[in-house]
Amino acid sequence: MRPVREALLLLSRSGAVKGLVSTLPISSAIVRGYVPGETVREALDVVATLAAEGIDTTIDHLGEETLDEAQATAAVQAYRILLDKIADAGLGGRAEVSVKLTAIGLRLPDGERIALENARKICRAAAGAGTTVTIDMEDHTTTDATLAIVRALREDFPGTGAVLQAYLHRTEADCRSLAYDGSRVRLCKGAYDEPAEVAFTDPGDVDRSYVRCLKALFAGDGYPMVATHDPRLIEITAALASRYGRAPGTYEFQMLYGVRPAEQRRLAAAGERVRVYLPYGAQWYGYLVRRLAERPRNLSLFLTSLVSKK
């Protein structure tokens, strides 16, 4: 797997390859199936289309690992513009935003303070647009800082969402501590290449951890956001909802834009709340390739979804 990862990371830095992917008709169509474009208008066109199908969205303005304060400030301004446009379009009830703290300053000197201040600005803009913010989780070195910032944000913006990654050994305990009334928690498997000291590396162990974490969230009083494309985990989620007396709307399913769209529509038609994670922006190429590089098993999911689109 390491040679594959290194090759993908090299490609992620290649402007020439990005240009080729952007212009070849087949590859350009493939990219648009996963990242709708670079502009707010392109993103909101997809938001409106999904809303008409009964599907909500969480929008990610692409960017991470910012090491320049001006760039972090620009990312905050991009979110403010996005949220203004969401409000203008009357989509506040259907679209929220997802924010990576490394995009708004977490890696800078005094990064926790800067990221918290910038996240507060985004949360204020979201409140003005009638919507919410979910703070994305990144690699394990940021987990404590991210959860501390979420706790601080919830003092003024209680609807701020947290994200937990089931492959980390600590996550079951984190789920229990965050499963309180009003707490929105997105549970995903995890996309980063983490060491065995902190994370389960066997796919079966990750799945079992995911189910334990789901049980902790469904047994609590919070709002679980079940982020998975795995058919078996979707079935288990439905069974747990029944076991714990959870009506549709007291939890939701989340999936990536372009991955299993037919299943997204099926769940929505069955009365489930479904939210699509929608990335957009000029940094789409690095985002797409790095996601494959960080966890090369994602490449199989990506290629499978290209073929099936189910």
C-alpha cells in the first residue's frame, strides 16, 4: 500500500496532472461527479437539486493544513460568503457547513486560539443564515484540540456538530461523553492513515468499533449523524433505531456527494433524513487525491462507485 500512497501524494502536488484531469472529457466528468465545482454557485445549484429530492447537505469549502494566517482569514471569508448565499437562496433549513480547523489556523503558532476565534466568526455567520456548523475531525494529533474547540463553541452555539472516527481506540468513550441532549455527533469510520497504537487497522475491527460507537450514541440523548456507505452498517443503524425507539428525524444518515446516490434517494424516500457531504472549491484536486492517498482502501470505494453509481 505504501508505494500506492506515495505515488498518489506525488500526483496531488502535480499541477500538470490536475490540468489533464480537469480537461479530459472522461476524467473531468468523473471529478464533477464527486466535487461539483470551484464556485459557490456551482455548489448551491447541487444543494438546491438535492433539496428538491428531500436530501440535505453539509458543505465543505475545500482547504486544510493552512500555515499562513492570511490564508486562514481568506478561508473564513469564503465561508461567510457561502453562508450569505445560503441565506439569500433560502436554503438555511437544508444546508449547513463543515469546517476543518487546520484550514482556519489550527497549525499556526497559537493555533488553538486562532482557530477558535475564526470558527466563532463562521458560527455567527451560520446562525445569521439560519443554519449550523459541523467541525470536521482530522488526524489523531488534532483530536483533543478539536473537541476542546467544539466544547468552547457550544457555549454560544449549542448546535455545533462534532465528528468522531470509529477507527480510533478512544472513540467509544468519546461517543458516550458526547451523547447528551442537543449534541450533534457525526460518526465516520475515519479516512487518515493512523498508527496501530491509536487506531484499529483491521477493517473488521473498525466495523465492530463503529457498531459499538453507534450503540453508545443511540442509547444517549444526542443527535447521531451516521456517516457511512456500508450497506451492512446502514442495516444495523435501522435495527438500532428500532431497538432504542428512535424515530426518523432523531438521527440522520450522511454520505459523500457522488457515492451511492441511488441509496441516498432510497433512504430519503423511505422517510429517513439524509445529508450529503458536498465539497467544493479550487483545492478540489489535492482534496480528492489526498483522500485516496491517506487511506488507499478509499481507492477501491472510489473506483467501485464509478462503475456502479449505486
